Amino acid sequence: MFKNFKKLWMALGALMVLCPLGLIATGTAFGEWGTDQLPEEVGFIPAGLARFADFWHGSPLPDYGVPGWGGNFAQSAGGYILSALVGVVLVVLLISLLNKIVKD
């Protein structure tokens, strides 16, 4: 599976390394708004989001930070890259699992 898509994996790796470019951007990241920011950005809070806003209390890597790494740019960049890596691994595992289920 991995050898057949070598160029794709290399491009994905490059995109993961480039993730911290968002740290130098101004404003907020598109789509990462909380219920407090949504009315300013889009004008309303969708009913489903309002209903489930308190469903998830915390994340494994809040604000892309790694607990104990501090807050300077290099450490924040490391948190962005680690978040990208965790996301890619989870998506690959999910797709592999679904692929296995469908093939069987």
C-alpha cells in the first residue's frame, strides 16, 4: 500500500511539515471558531452546533500544544506537526479498517 503511493506520502509529509505556517497568519483559522466567535464570523450559531457544543470537553492536544513543551514558536510548530501526524494516522487507520470491512 505504501510503496504504490510514494509520491502521495511525500506530498502529505511536506504538507504536514508546512502546517505551522498558520502560526504566522493573522486572525483566526477558518472553521476553528467556538460558539462565542461564530456570530461574528458567520452571523449565527447552527442549531446542531449549539445543541452539541458542550459534548466534547477538551482535546488530546488543545490549541495544537503539547503538554510540557512550553509556548515558544518552535514548540508550537512541533505541536502543529504532531497534530497533523496524529490526524493523518487516524484517517489512514480508519480508511484501512473500512477497506478491510468492505473487502471481506
